[in-house]
Amino acid sequence: MTGSILFSPLALRGVTFRNRIMASPMWQYSGRNFFPTDWHFMHLGRMAAGGVALVMQEGTAVERRGCGSVADLGIWDDRFVAPLRRITDFIRSLGAVPGIQLLHCGRRAKMELPWGGRKALRIAPENVEDFDQWDVVGPSAVAQSEEYHTPRALSLAEIGAVVEAWGSAAERSLRAGYDVVEIHAAHGYLIHEFLSPAANRRNDRYGGSRENRCRLLIEIVEAVRARWPADKPLLVRLSIEDEAGWTIDDSVALVRALHQAGVDAIDCTARGIAGSPLLAKNAGDYGYQVDLAERVRAETGVPTIAVGLIVHADQAQAILRNGQADMVAIGRELLYNPNWPLDAAQKLGADPGFALAPLQHGFYLERRARSFVGKPSTYQVGIDPKP
Ligand SMILES: Cc1cc2nc3c(=O)[nH]c(=O)nc-3n(C[C@H](O)[C@H](O)[C@H](O)COP(=O)(O)O)c2cc1C
């Protein structure tokens, strides 16, 4: 791989990524009883085969009640370890680094699937164990909107148990073969709910001042770091700004504290506390959140990951070259083309030998490329189409 910052390696702690491309975590709503299925194997595996450096698995619940839907993935029990290991072994065999995003949906739990209407789930679907005990919890009894459940406020003792659940999930992630953990603290889920005064009305040590509202996240980072090896990176996904008054300045202060607590990079997204991050006002513009990653990186010196409509090879390359981020996360574009990194490497002239492709494919693609030399790049039909 030559001459391209997008395809230059990046090291965080003891893990080296072969390039700067992360597969953004994307729920597939394809879990069965919260276990992964062949769909996940295919979805994550094909992005690894397509040249992604860091394959971040979708938000995976640290507690049963933290699941967003009945088709989420979980990691609150040792029984999840072996089936997840099958996926991480495969990703690694393809030269990519397997990462897991850990999540608790808080007051956004227990919802219908997106294609089922995404309203609060009130009727037990078939084959879902313990539906009646599925408790929706949050910092305070404030619903995100009428479409969501109204949560029950967690007690102080319960908050301690939630923090412990994140620590255990990190330890299981290690046994399941992941090399990177990302804590999902964005998009209006439990941790973001504690950060935001719009959802957090507590008057104990987890509510009120910004320091108090950040306490849950800091405690979770400490619990995860205590169980996650010192040579493996820990990331946090943050809504750098949101619809309810959380600002970049708040994030900059928080990121400094997170870095002190052992976080290696910040995955910079936005919003979600009062609406959908994908329906953000300017979500139609290329790179609509890159400025957030840029500012956090400039003001804290902490490595950042930019995400949000990054779809072109030269766009991704420019983000890195301009020092706006250290990595780019690609989401929906990888749903469209899981070979996006291979394609980007060709467009940037970074991989003439197709070394990024698995040998089973690269061997033939390299030979085919040689046969293109000197031919026009568009196909010209030599036959008169008229009868
Ligand atoms: C189907 C789907 C599922 C998603 N699931 C998650 C998730 O599990 N965790 C998360 O932090 N973001 C999730 N997101 C947001 C993406 O990671 C990403 O931030 C967003 O799609 C913007 O990037 P893009 O324009 O490259 O798609 C999801 C997005 C989509 C489209």
C-alpha cells in the first residue's frame, strides 16, 4: 500500500490498523434470542473482506433490559461468548481488527423494529423470554417522546449494578476475541441520557452539575478499563452536540476527562437525545459531522474518528490529510458497497497489487488489472445495435 494517508496504518496502544477505515456500528436487527446469526457473520465478514481495518460490531447490549429491540445482540451472559468468537476469528483471518460497541439503550429500549414502525413495543412478540420483566430504565422518569416508553428512574444501587454490567461485558468481549471496545455514549441512549439535563433530572451525585451528569460515563470507563487489557484500545462514541443544549465545549471538557481515564479515541457523532441522528438538519450534506471531529481533535489533542456521509475516496483522504480526524467511519456506504475500501484504494492508486483484497480474490484482480492497461476506461460496443 503506497502513498495514501487513508491507506496508511494507525496504531492505538498495541493494536495496529491496516488503514484508517472503520466500519461504523450498524444494528442489523437480525439477532435471534439476542444471539448472532449467519446474517451477522456475513455482514461483518464481507466488510472485513472488503478491506475495512476496524470492523465495529453493532451496539451490543450489556444488560437484557438495555436492548433496543427483540432482534438486538447481547453480551450479558457467558453463553454469548462462543458464537461471537466465531465472528471475531473470521474477521481477524481477513486481516481486519474486530471491535465491539457496547450499549445500554436506557429509555430508548423495548422498541419495535424500524420496518415495524419503531414505536414503543407493548405486545409480547412470540419466543421472547421474560418480556414482562423487560424494565425500561433511565436517569429519570422522562420519556424521549410520546412514541417511547416512560422509563423508571434507576436507584443509586441499580446504577452501581449497571456500571458493573459494563465491566463484565468488557471482560466477555475479551474472551470473545475483540481487540477494540467502543462505549456507546451517544444518540440518546442510557449514557447520553445521564449527560443531558433534558433526560436527567436527578438531584443526587449523578445529576445537576455537568460533572455529576458525566459521572456515570466516567465510572463506566473506569470499570471497563479495569477489565480491558492495557494493550487494547478503548473508544467512546459521543454526540459532540445535541438538540437539547449539550455543546462542543461540554464535549471538549468531557473528552479531556475521558482521555485521563484511559480512552484512546473519540468517535464523533451528534444528536439523538430528542430525535433521530440520521434525521439531523444537515444530514444530507457530505461529511456533515466532520467539523465536530476536527474541533475535538484540535482542542484536546485526542485522536478522533469522523462519521456521517463520508462516501468518496478523495473526501475521506482529504479529511485525514487536513488533520480533521485520525480515522473515518463509513456506515451506509458499506451497506451499498462492502468493498468500498478496495475500490477507494484503486481510485487513489494506493494498491496496484490488490494486496488489500483476500488472496482468493486479489490474485485474480491483479492479473485482470494488467489486461486493462492501454484499454479505454469505458466499454465501447463494436456491434451496430440496429437489426
Ligand atoms: C441501519 C443502521 C444501524 C445503525 N446502528 C448503529 C449502532 O448500532 N450504533 C451506533 O452508534 N450507530 C448506529 N448507526 C449510525 C451509524 O453508525 C452512522 O453513525 C450513521 O449511519 C452515519 O454514517 P453514514 O452516513 O456513513 O451512514 C446506525 C445506522 C444505520 C443506518
